Amino acid sequence: MAKTSLTTFLSRAGLDWFILALLGMIGLAKLWPTPGIQEGPLSLSALSSYGVSLIFFFYGLKLNFSQLRAGLQNYRLHLVIHLTTFVLFPAVVLPLRTLLQTPDTDLLWLGIFYVAALPSTVSSSVVMVSIAGGNLPAAIFNASISSLIGVFVTPLLMSFFLVDTTGQYDLAGVIGKLTLQVIVPVILGLLLNQRLGWFAARHKTALRYFDQITILLIVYTSFCESFALRSFEKISLGDLLWLALLMLALFFLVFGLVTLLSRLLDFNREDRITALFCGSKKSLVQGSVMANVLFPGNLAGVALLPIMIYHALQLIVASILAQGMARRQQDVTKPIQP
């Protein structure tokens, strides 16, 4: 009974096995980096790349044209979400560069800006909107479109700073590689939705585990190379604690600004919830995929640190907020007892 209660509490707080497994992968990469830096068609790095394409194929398989058409109408909500994701976030983070532009912290700032440039996450955004009682069709539409937009916008935003860090940056090549790895599988899955969509619906839980295991593999291989090349030597425990506080502040700042904007635009409760949870979330899936394409091998692990921290914090905080919204709505709609 005590074990069940603890599991339920951790689940409600957004703490699940996946967050703990992410920490475990970092520890494993530190202790045993050799398997993650081996190359070849059947290496762990290659297997993770194949897994990424399958993730997005199954993601497209879950979508259907009717869901996308249903979400097209509310253009004001769409604009708020995507401008928050790709304009507000970078604008908030950009001033930090003047504070963090030192040899010891410049890479961390680049990772923080990488978080700001990433698209919104799909699954957890939709789940949080559903829990809080928001506009679910709009959440599905915007989370889906955000992932596709990010293939083009995220590399473009990062191009302004990666040249200074790496010395070279092939924007067209990066977008081309991401298109083959992300866009093409999504479109293929979407086209096969009517024939094979039942498979994705029936095996939804198994596919979620497949997504998570693939991300864990990407994190492991990225950190293996970073540890092997000693990329973390200049990052202290104090830097990590400071980074966690900064990521938490970033979430609440954006969440507050979107709340204010939604009220100014007179959004109803359902649209406001959708704007909040779709606009404030960032995708660890896309972050893991793009890190291996955008950053040199020794920088990929460092670049993933901020998005991993942000991912964990957004799950915990958003889960608490969503459940609080749901309880308040239940109290409002609860009939008064005579």
C-alpha cells in the first residue's frame, strides 16, 4: 500500500521512471563511455538514428487529416502559441548572453538558447491540456505543427550563434538532414494513417516506451562522447544548480507572459489553457534529435543539459498546475448541496 501511494504521489508530481532513467544514462556514460563512441552501421549511435525516424513515422501514423483540419480555425490562438515558442522564448533568453559570455559559461548559454529555439513538445502538451480541461483539438494541432516548424526555424535561430562556437555551420545541410529524419517519416505516417492508424492507437503505450528508450539511447551516446572528450571539465555542481533555477525561472516567466497575453486577447478558459501549456513547453525529443545534427559530437552532451533539466521541471510544474486547474474547475461546476 505504501509503495502504491508513493508511486501515485510521484506520478502526480510529474516524477516518473523516465526522468530517473535520464540521470542514469548520464551516470552510465560517465562510467562506461566506450559503447557510445563506437561507430558503424550497427553502433548505438546509428541505432538511435534509425529509432528517431521510427518515432516520427509512428507520430505521423497517429495523426489524421480531420484532426488537423479541426484545428485550423482559431488563428489567434495559433499565433500566440507559435510566436511564444519561436519568438518570445529566444527574446527572453537573448539578453543573458551578455552575462554568460565567458569561456566557462558560453557553452551553457548556447544550450539555454537551444532550449528557447526548440519547438513545443507533443505528448505532454496534449496530456496537460486534457487534464486541465483545455481546447484539446487545438492542442493536438499546434503541438503537431510546432514540431514540423521547428525543423526549419530551430536551425535558423541557432545559425546566428553556432558559427561563432564551431567555426562553421551548413544551414541547408542541417535542414536537409532533419527533413529526411523528421519530416519525411511524419508525412509517410500521415499518408498511411487510414490504413495503419489502428496499429498506433492499439499499441500507444508500447510506442511511448519506444520513444523514451530511443531518447535514452541518444542521451547516452551524446554524453559518452562529451565525457570521453572531457567537455564537462569547466562545469561545476554550482553551475548545474544555477542552471536548474534559471530553467525554472524561464518556465514561470513565459507562463506568466502567456497568461497576461491570453487575458488581453480575451481568450476563453479552454483556449487560455491550451496557449499556456503548448506555449511554455519544449520538446526533449526534438532537442535530442537536433543536438546530434546541429552540434559537434563533443558539444552535444553539453547542449542537452539545459533541455533535459527544463524537460524534467516542465513535467513536474506543469503537472501540478494542470491538476490545480482541473480541481478549481470541478469546484466551480460542482452543484450546491441543499
